[in-house]
Amino acid sequence: MSKTILSEGTGAGPGRKTAKPIDLALAEVMALPAKRQDAVAEAIFASLRAEADPSARRFQALVEAKYTCGLSAAERSELERLEAGFHATDEEFYRPILQRVKSHKTTNAKRRSA
């Protein structure tokens, strides 16, 4: 990897910077060709689905049922509650990741146009 992204790490001491594992992982993934990035993303999502908590598994079951056999009023209400909770959590979790990806794409576009 040619570039290490540094950020304030826990235990780094005052003023010292260390590379966080997520920063290193993102840098390595972003260095891959686009098709490989897609494959890595799918592997990550598959792993997350496999390790999902009971709420996520229930949500997935409800979504599948919604499109295959329909939901009762109680199931629709449960799906809406689960979905609202996931949206709030997802926004917080993905915001820094999406900002990094956007920043990386912008930097690459500027390099190509120069």
C-alpha cells in the first residue's frame, strides 16, 4: 500500500497518530480495481448478513415475506419499526465511510484531470 491514512488512534498518546484498522482496510480496498472493490463489498455484506443480530434476521424475513406472500398488519407495523431503527443506526455508521469514499473518488478524479 503506497499511502497510509492516519487518524487519531486510541492509545496513541497526545499528538501521535496511528493508522486505524478501518483506515488501512479502506485504503487497501480503494487501491483495488473497481470490479475487485465490488467483490470485496459483496463479501463484507454477506459476512454481515451471516452474523446479523436477531432483529436484522427478523427484518430480512419480513422483507422476504413482504415480496413473496404479503404481510399482516402486525407484520407491516413490525417491519416499519425495525426499518426506522436501522435507518438511524445505518446513517451514523455509514456517514464516515461514505465521506471517505467520496473524498477518495474526488482525489482520483482530480489526479486524472491533471
